[in-house]
Amino acid sequence: MPRAGLVPATVTEAAADIADEIGLSQLSMSVVAERLGVKAPSLYKHVDGLADLTHRIATLGALELGDALRDAMQGLAGRDALATAAQTVRTYVKEHPGRYAATTGASPTGPDDPLAGALDRVLGSFAAVLHGYHLDPGEQIHAVRMLRSALHGFATLETSNGFQMDTDIDDSFAWMITFIDRGLTAAGAP
């Protein structure tokens, strides 16, 4: 019989917290079991193994990031939406590096997989940012990919201590947002 109070969501949340603390690559079923005060085999009553648990963490991370983007960007357009979305992603990656790492490269197992909807929500937020730039519909996917790549690269480099120069990181981030804004504005100009 499973331990009282232990359900898949509890296991996922604990594993996500651990991934944020020690890194997704260090996550194991035994580490999660120890945190929850159970034996590792007990976890298999709630999740189907480490791959399933990582998939659940990816879903949780994408849901949280999608909600954060939606809430932060409400009523914003253009540069304001861009800057807010960028800062939201940056903050999420700093606060939840393990959850975010799980989302990168995560693939839905099918159309009914909750990860599919969660990732669509994140991509929808990026598309909403770009809406204010009046891009040609054929360029939209390229712009979404560019935006995701720039934000992912900056945030993951920052959290892995990849910026070693003396220049202020916040200044570099603001410069990047201005650069992206100018490029998107020019791309959407008639």
C-alpha cells in the first residue's frame, strides 16, 4: 500500500525541487525516495521510473513557465511584452534550473500528453510577444525560434556562471532585448 499522502504529483514536486537544487542530471529515484522518506521501490507505485519522472518534471516546468508568461504579459504589446517575457524566462530559469532543464528537448508522447498543452502555452506566449511586431506569417516560426534561442542561451549561460567578463550582466541583457526589439521592428516594417 502506498504511503499516505504520496501521489504522483507529490513525487513530481519533490523531484522537481531536488532537480532545482542539485541539477537534473544528478536526479535519481533513490535521491527522491530519500527526500520523501520511503524506499526507492515504493516510488514505482507512483511513477514509472526516472524517464517518466523527468517527463512529469518537464510538464510541471512548462506549465509553470506558461502561467508565469501569461500572467506577466497580460495587456502588454511590442517592446513591453518582449522585455517582460524575456525577464520572466530569465527569472524562471534562475529560480528553477532543474525544471527548466527538463523542458528543453522534452517531447510529448502524443496529443493527449499534458506536456503538449503546456509547451503550446509557452509557445503561444512567445507568439503573442511577436504579434505586436506585425511580422509576415511565414516569418513567425523563425522569429519564435530566434526568440527562444536567445532567451534560452542567455539564461542558461547566466545560471551556469558562463558570463565571466566584468561587464554588468543586466546591461548585456537589456542590450540584447533592445537588439531583438529593433530587429523585430525592422522585420515587421512595411
